[in-house]
Amino acid sequence: MLLGCPLARDDEIHRLKQSKPGAESYGLYLADGRQFHFRPRPNGHAATSIHVFDAFQKGALVVELDNREAIWQFFAHLKGT
């Protein structure tokens, strides 16, 4: 998914970091200083969506990704801003 998104085709350096084992520890750090943290909801194997927050732990909810179109729109918006 990340290799096919618009961020993969620019000249900036962005980082996807896993801070500890588990699905709830991924952060995307963009070259312009923005960061996004991904959390499955509901927690555990029953997750049906991914909530994206703008900061670690106490960040504000940016978007809920619950289908393929929402995922691609999220990445397109990141590139466009």
C-alpha cells in the first residue's frame, strides 16, 4: 500500500516506524514534520477499521479508514497538502 501511494513517488524522505511489536505501534512521519499514528478499531482481531491520529497517544482523530477508497483518499490528501 505504501509503495503505491503518492508519497512513494516524490523526492522527500518519509518514515514509517514501528515503535514496538504489535499492530498498534505504527507511525508515519512525513518530511514536512507531520506525523500520523494508526490504531485498529475495535482493538484486537475484530478490527474493522483503522483510526488515524495526528500525534502519539493523545492525538486528535484525523480520519477513520474503513474501506479501500478511504485509504487512497487519505494518502492522496497527504500529498496534496
